[in-house]
Amino acid sequence: MNKDLYEMIFKRKSFHLFRNVGNEIITEDELKDIENAFNTFEPLDPSIKVRIKITKDDTTCKRGQEYCILMYSETKENYLQNIGYLGEQLDLYLVSKGIGTLWFGIGKPKKEKTIDNLTYVIMIAIKKIDSPDKFRQDMFKSKRKDLKDIWEGENYTDIANIVRFTPSACNSQPWFVESSKEELRIYRRRKPGRVGIMPLNAVRYYNQIDIGIFLCFLELCLLKNNIEYTKEVLEETDHDALNNLTAVYKLK
């Protein structure tokens, strides 16, 4: 993974509406660059085929964006985590290019719900932003769960205080980490029942994407701190369980 993306963690924000961001446009060369960059990103599972499509009108997203990036995947085990992991690298890369982003979970493609036997998963809405001042200026003012609610143990709390700002669907923040000096054990946790207006099956779906986003943030923090690791991404034994161990990082 490109550790230069780490600095973009502090700058990125979710543009829930693209208003008052200027009239600059994303050029054709920039669109090609986005596709080329995506193909260089490191996946969680290299065996899962993925693809993106950048479109102006083939979506139900109405947030003032210029384009939407539709993400498609094989529907194999951990494909949602894999899309979250890849998509967050794309999110941070776009921010580095002055392009604002929004993970838009409820948006759908109007036409192409499958491409080359790959299934639509989620989209990111994007627009060129005319000033760096319109990105986040102080990430630590964002509302997130307390550290004690997502991190157990007194190890690597400096990293914990960064990764707790990972974006998530409906701000549900479904991650929990058990830490020791030797390893980090990452769980997907959820509250019983609905989260806001989301039914259980949607909570499960988006929270698995969230875990992939979280793992991207976590690995960038480990790289920034020169902490070597090996990882094992696990298959969830029960997608509806309240606690699912999703990954184990062995630290060197």
C-alpha cells in the first residue's frame, strides 16, 4: 500500500452535498488517471475480480457531484471487505488530487447492475474542489466513539486515536480491536436490530464494507509508524452474529 496516502486521512471529509465548491471540472486525463490508479491499488484478496466504472448519469445519486465511481466485484467470501479496502485507497487518492468524495451507499446504477459477470457493490460520488480549505481542517473535531469503545488494551493507542476516525455507513463504526504487543485482533461488532433506518441485512452489508475501510486506515497507520506485520483476513462464520473476528495482524 502507498503510505503517502496516510496524510490524506486528516484532510478527507464526506461531502454530503457538493455545494459552494467552485466550478472546476475533472478533466478527461484525470478520469483516465483515476482508473489507472485504481488498478495499482493493493486488494485484501487478489483472487477477487473487481472493476470500476466512472459515470455521469447512470446512477440515482443526486448530491451535486460531477461523476460517480461505481464499484463492481465477484461475490466471493470477503468481497465486501475487499471493496471497502480498495475503495478507501481510491478515496484518499482522490483527496490527494483535490477531488472531493462521498461514499454513497444508497445510490444505485440505473442500468448496469452487472458488468462482465461482476455485481455492483457501492459507489463513490466525486467532484473537483476549488480550494484545499474546503477539505477537513481538523479531523479531531469530528464526532466518533470514545477510544474505550473501540480499542481494548493499552498497546498502540496512538494508532487507535487515528483509526477511530475511519468513515462508516450511518456512522455506525462497527470495529473493535483487541490489542497486545504481538498482535491486533479486529472484530466487526454491531448492535442488535436496526441502525437508524437500515434493516439488519443492510447493516450487515455496509458494515462489512466499513471493516475493509478500517483495515485500510489501520495499515496506513502501521506503515507510517514503521511497524512490520503479517495479516490474516478471516471468513466470518455467522454474518448476523453480534461479534465477528475479521482479521488478525501479527506485529513484528
